[in-house]
Amino acid sequence: MYNPFAMEWVNVVDELEWIHRNSYNEDKKVYKLPFDLGSGDLRLTSPNETRVVVQNVKNNIRKGTYICVSIETIDENGRKRNRGGDFFTAGMTNVGLGKSTAGRVVDHGNGTYHVYFYAAWSGEATIDIAITYIKDIMKRKEELLGFAANYSDGKNTEETLCSLINEGVWSNRCEYINPNSLGKTVLGCKKLDRFRCDQITNVWAGVKGLNRVAIDEVKRVKYLFEGKYSTVKLKGTPIKLNILDAVVSPPQLPMCGPDLPIPLSDGYWVNFTTFVPLVCQSKQWKPEETDKCLADTEILGVGDSTLGPLAYEFIKSPEMWKKNFHFMTPRIAGPKVPIMETVFESDMINNITKAQCQTKTPIVLLNFCFHYAFWSTRGYVERLVRVKLAVERLFQRCPNSKVLLKLAHARDNLYKAQNIHSNNWIFYDMNRIQRRIFGGTGVLFLDPWDLTNSAFQENTIHMGPTVRRQESFLALSYLCPEMAMVQ
């Protein structure tokens, strides 16, 4: 029996086997000579050379069907790319009617992609597809960013450097350890001669530090980060289509719940203010219905400022919100955090007692995204696994509990450094990791990616009230699915 450590290659095997199953047989050729011959350069995917083709018969696209667009990636020399991993953003809109939907991109791993759009309306439709991340650009950012910490004895204060360490060795560090919440990851701070380790007061990492790391990365491979390689529309788009009217039966959607299959479309905006999900049965909630759904519950949460407003809307009482909602730590950007006041997700969940569950239904709100961009992959995964174990224990002692995990959405990147340290590929990948770790546990996934991408608002970290309202309605449909059922 082999030991299970250092087996990161398992995912590589899974990826290659998936590509083989979904490829167009180029790896199944019988060779008479040992090699095909080639000569030249294989360069980055070119937005101007890449081919985009609508697969449907354009004059026969009907409301209620799916539109399929193929992408064949070509490099700057006109050479076909035979590898996947590029990241595309796709949307279909009719601004005049207030209609919009996001496209589902399927990567076949061999340089070809298909994008699917749900034809939710009749009339004109405009398809835009942009490449927002090129596979070759970004390396993993393992332990590139450090944190700063203050120590104080009440009279004197001094600053030192800290880092999150998951593997390797270290010396002369103050160690802050919580195996229940962080696993083997240690917050290690360089010791100061005049202060004890228990005299730490706060920890922070500013945006300037993020930008410095990103700028250093730009200098390392400058040509990769020229403007033409970040969020550029593909040549051949926008594509103008006309969708024919048709009688469309309401889709047969499942009740909202855990482990739902990911559909070809998450939904569409039927007007400028209302999103219609296609993941599960949901509705636009009235205030009295919300009160009924959340009656006899206790809302608790740990997350960032994109989860805070959802928790506040459900908790309503400012005093109770301050008591029951905790900002994740250590976090990147934001104010200095009193480190010894930290409440970790696993600890909060473990402190929910069986007696509490018998009087009220615990609803736990979590998210793990924007402040984790520079965590090492292993440190990030280990923190999530520890939370998963706490959630499983909670469901064993309190089967009536509900845990809602809000995934990331695509954000704005206003300048070059930000496009590196906060690239949307990172947050998309985090969503995949979270689904993989928490899948099968009973956790409810609130995935706002397509909802925000197709909204009539520029993507920002903190989306506006219209988007937040539609997110909260979908969250309620997960928490009280029997109330959202289509009659």
C-alpha cells in the first residue's frame, strides 16, 4: 500500500484522462513513423487569430433552445493551439429589452471550446466573448505575500513580518497554531527581542504589498502582461442574432438543495432588476415570506465584506449581526485585525451545541474567496478541509442545521497589478476547489458567478443592491426550498 502524501500528480492524471475522453481523437492516431515533424514557434492565444463560429443555423434559432458557439484558439503566428486552459467570459444581451444571460464555456482541453447560451427571449441578441486569462501567464503564487504584525507591551509598539507556512522549515518565529481551523498551516512571525509572542496585537497585509508582488511578477515575464492579453474581445464578436418566438414550457427544475448538477445556463435577467435562475426552483420573495423562512433560526457566519451584507439582511439586528458575524482572518487589505480576537469558521461551528439546535435551527453562512488570492494552494485547501470536518460534525449532532456557502463572483481589475494578484481565474478556481471539498456533505452552494456576469452593472467586488437582492432571493430559495416550489 502506497502512502498518500505528496500526490499532487493525481489531478494531472485525472485531467489528462478527461481530455482523452473529450478530445477529437488526435491522441488516438496510429503512427508509422516515430514523430510528426514541425518547425516554428507556439505562441500565446491571439484574440485576433482565434476563430469563433455559431454552430446553430442562424435563421432557425428559437426561444427556449440553446445557442452553441465554438472557439478554436489560434496563436499569433496562425498556428492552432492544441492545449486548453484559456479563460473566456461570454454574455448575450438585448439592452433595449433589458434581457441578458451568461454563456457556459466548456473547455475540451485541446484548444477548442464550446459556449452555450440559453435563448430566453425572442428578438435581437448580441453575443460578446472575451479572453480574460491566458493559461501561460500566471504561475501559482505560493507564499509570495507576507503579512505585517504589531507587538505591544502597553507602552512600546514594534512591527515585524509574518507569513502563512504550510510546508518547509523555519527558525526564530512566534508560532500561532490552530490545527482545528488551519490544519498544519502556521502563522509564523519573526521574533522581536523586546516582545513576547503573546504580546501580538494585530495583523494585516495591505494592497501596496499585493501590488509590489504583482509588479515584480510583471518584470519577470514582461511580455506576457501587455494590455492585449487581458480581457480582450475576440475578433468576430460581437455576433448579432435574431431569436424566433416560440411557445416555451416552463423548465422542469429541481428543488433547491445540495449537490445540484451545474446546468448549461445558470439563468437570465428577464429585465433590468429580476434574475430568473435555471439551477433550481426559486422566486422573488416578499418580506413576510422571508420572515416566515427565517423564523426560529439563528444566523451565524464567517466571511468577508461580500458575505456581510447577506448576513446583515438575514440577521437584521445590528447588535446580533456584530455578535454572530465574524470577518475572516488573516485577511488581505482592510483594517488592522486584532489577531487574538479571531473567530475561525471551524471553531464557530464547533461551538454550536446540541441544546442550541433544539431551540432554533442554526443557519451558517460562509465564504472563502477574495482575501485568499495569495494563499498557497495547500494552505487554502487545508483550511477548507478543516471547515468541512467541522460541518460534518455539526450535521451529526444537529441534523436540522443548514450551511450556505457563497462562492466568488468575477470582479473588476482596474490596473495591471490588480489583474495579476486578483485575476478572476483565481476566484473561478477557488469555486471549483470549494465545490470539490464540500460536495456530498449537504452544504448548499450559492453561486453568483453568472448572475453577476450577466447583470446590467459593471463587475465590482461589492455589487450593487439589485444584484445583492437577487442573490438573497436565491439564497432564501436554498434555505427554504419548500416555500419556493413552483405551484
